[in-house]
Amino acid sequence: MTLEKTNHKIKEQALALMESQSWKEALEKWEVWFRETQNSHEDANALHDRAICKYHLSDTVSAIKDLDAAAKLQPEYGYRFSSRAWMKQASGDTEGAISDYKIAIKLEPEDVVNQNNLGMLEESKGYKSQAVKRYKIADGANKKTVQKTEVHETKTIFSEMKSVYRSKESLKDWFKFILNGFTLKD
């Protein structure tokens, strides 16, 4: 088996371990993959996935460094900044999270999840009028998608994700899901 195939197999194993929430074992696989794969630090997705493992193992500082590197590799991709914003928020860095959500929104202004998340952070800091603007943007975009869905009778994953913001209970469940590492737990 070639080194490239071996490294691909290691990456698949790391992803499978993440799927089963075996964070320590997944991180061990990622570390092998990063050591053995040429130019591994140029793979923004791998950096992101390793960061998730580190976060779940309470190594938030190192996890955010991986997300920093991923954002440097893909500075025009809003998800890189929203992921880092979420992790900063979860670790108590509200100002850093606000800054990253603003960048993500500048790159992807129609992303209702980022608009809503930034609105909640701004509201928590006492910036009520800013938060209300964010909620209106998110709500307006959500209504447009719902109307399109009803007219075309087609649902997309994006419209389903936005449906989370229709009630406080579903929003609460969504944040619980995020805080649990994108897994369903009680």
C-alpha cells in the first residue's frame, strides 16, 4: 500500500472515530495523519476536524489555533470564521466570537444562523438595537426561504436548518446539539 493510500485510510479512521465521539482516539489518528502527510497543514478541513477533537478534549487554546490556520487558508469562506466564533463563544471569549461572526457575515450576509448567533451575543452584551437588526435580517431571510419552499414544495437542508429559529424550544435544542459536539444527547 502506498503512503498516500495509508494516509487516506488514517484520515478515514479519524473521521469514523469522530462520528462515534471517540475524541481521544480520533485525535491520535489526526496527529499521525498530520505527521505522515506531506502538506497536511494546508488542508483546512483536516485542521477544522482536528480542532473539534481538541475542543472535546478540553484543549480549546490549541483547537482555536487550528481554526486560525484553517481561516488563513480559506479567508473568503465564512464557515471558517463562524466555526471559530462558535468555539470562542463556547469558551467564554464573547468579544472574539462577535468579531469572527462579523467577518463570517461580511463574507456570507445571507447566513441566518450567523446573523442569529451574532444577535444573541450582541444582546448578551447589552447591544439590544444591534441584536434586533440581526434578528430581523435572520427572520426576513427565513421567511423568504419558507415562501420559496411552499411555492416549489421543495425543502432543502438549508431551509430545514433555518426552521430551528421558528420557536424558542427548537432553538434551545439546536444550541444543546451544538454544545454536545453536533451529537444528539440528553
